Amino acid sequence: MNKSVYVLGTMDTKGAEVAYLGDCIRVAGAIPVLVDIGTGGPAQRSPAVSRNTVAAFHPEGPDAVLSKKDRGQAVTAMSQALSLFLLHEFRAGKFGGVIGIGGSGGTALISPAFRALPIGVPKVLVSTVASGNTTPYIQTSDFTMVNSVVDVAGLNRVSRQVLGNAAHAVAGMMIHTPFSPEDKPTAGLTMFGVTTPCVTQVREALEEAGWDCLVFHATGTGGQAMEKLAESGLIQALLDLTTTEVADEVVGGVFRAGPSRFDLLARQKIPCVMSLGALDMVNFGTKETVPETFRHRKLHVHNAQVTLMRTTPEENRAFARWMMPKLNRALAPLVLLIPEKGVSLIDAPGQSFHDPAADAALFEEIEKLFQPDKNRHLRRLPYHINDPEFAREAVREFQAITAHLTSRS
């Protein structure tokens, strides 16, 4: 691996701190490359990569970054340029790890660029906001945030220790790569408690067939994390059997898919077997948190912290309208399986969410909007999603569209 570490900071205000990070990285056995991402006055130290070089990666050119008089607009534009710059440099093999430093503005500038890098690339961000809610910064990425404790405003006994620890952390991540004893193809699977029997059967069958299976809890970030890993090349095929996050996205639950869910299929050739797991429910918190407009609906207390709401026929048709345009753009083989007898443990005869009319609305709208071709296929199966027969069919379809992957492993 390349031993260079790109060290990012607004060197018009934090030049000394960036240079100190570089010194610590050098002591740790890696090669620092100082990158100035400032948008104000001149750099306090000489960077190896100037702000002009970074800004030139903005789609509208460097002036779109450096001519902005409003600091917020300049930071936003520099963040966009930095994302494209880091991706370009990483793909060219210019660095093996990256570290950044910033206050609230620097954190907002650097974190989108870190999220743009593939999972597994060592990434550390020393930040004044790392002790609060870091979800907006990290999202589904894997970078490490280190609380600066004191403000990033000069070097002192605290900041030297914190920055030194962070520098040695990124150097250690980069130099000491994880040991992997096996080279198996990797599958990503989505699961909810109410689809666990299905996904467990599928996972066990695939593991026996030589697959490394990564299971993601379909709680909004789960599906997004799976797609991020796939985009990073760490997952070769998908069994997206639990697409419940769509229900929360469309209706307004707490486990939302996010607007870009499934868009990966149109950007990258990744085989996928998909189903409709848990699309019979929208997730809320405790029963008291269910919005007033939904209080009259059929509710099911899943546990002390989660309340489920049964989806209606019209909502189910809306799910199909949200999903199908995305699936119809899939570049690689895709098989969509419809479990005609129910999509979750509580959507079965005798269970609280059993509603054949609501399910039928979902299935019929999907059939109307799905556009089959030589790569895309739709199958209706006369099983419940948790029936062993459904799991066997999912495995069979998956093995058929991924035979080229296992034959090379």
C-alpha cells in the first residue's frame, strides 16, 4: 500500500496544526503530504498541494471556489472540489490514508470528501464537534472522528497529545493492513426481525456454498451501508430481500431508505435478487411518538421502543411507484421475487398484519410497472417470505446470476 498520508486542513488558520500532524505522521513511519483547503488568507505553512490545485477539481473551475466572498459558500464549494480531488488522487494510487482537522466549518468541509472515499480507506478526522451527534458527518462511512477536546486554535499540551494520537492512528491503520485468511465472494443481505427465518436460511445455504455473507439490519442506515460497501467493491452481489426501508421513506417512518436507495443498481453492475420483506409496516418509536394522523391506524407494539403501523393498499402502490423506476434502470442481472402469501412474520394468516388486499395492491402495481428484459426478471412465488421453499428459490436464483463470480473464486 502507498505509505503517503494526505493531511487536510485550512492552512490559512490552522497551518501550524496541519504541519504538526505531518511531523507526527513522519515519526510514525508514514509519509505526510500537506494539503491546503483554506478559502481565506494565505497559507501559514507551505503545503505540498495548494488550495488552487484542489479548487481546480470543482466542476466549474477554481474561481467557483476561491472567488466566493461569502465564507459559507466558499466552504461548500471547496468541499465539492475536495471530494473530487481525493477520489481522483486515490484512484491514481497517490495516497494510502487521509487525515483532516477542523472546527465546525472544517468538519463540514472535510466529512463529505471522506464519505466519498471507499470503505476501508483509512480516514481520521480531528474535530471540535466529535463529542456530539456525529451521524450527519459520518452517515454510512467508516471514518474515525477524534474529539479535539480543546478548540483547534494553536498548539498546546492538550492539542499536541490529541493530534499526535490521531496521526499515529491513521498511520497504524494504513501500515498494518488487516489479515484475511480467505478470499471468498461476498454477498450483502438485508434483514429485519420479521424476515429473520428467510434470511437465516439463505445465509446458511450461501455460506455452505462458499460465500462470505454480510447481513445488514434494514433500519435505514443498514441498506445504505450495504450499498456503500458494494460501491467500494467490498460486496460483489446483493440479496436485498428486506426492502422495508422504502415504506418508511414514502410514509414518513423512522427507518427511511434515503432518496438514493437502489440508485447503485443503475451505476454499477452488481447482481441482485430482491424481494419485498416487511413492506407491510412503517416503523415509529414508542407508541406515544406515532404521529397524531396515524393514531387510528392498525398498530403493533413490536417492543418497548418500536411501534409498527400496517401499510394500506394505496401506500403499497406508492412503494411500487417509488421502487420500480429505479429497478428498471438496473445494469446487471436482477430478479425480483414476490412472496404471494405474505411479506413478514406478522403478515401471515392469523397474525395482526395479515391483509391480502393490501399485499395484492403492492404486487399488482409492481407487475404493472416492472419492465422485464434479458437481465431483469419478475417471479411470483406461491409462498410466504419465511417459507423454506421461498428461501430455496431465492438461493437458486442468486446462484444462477452469480455463477461467474463463484467460478473465478
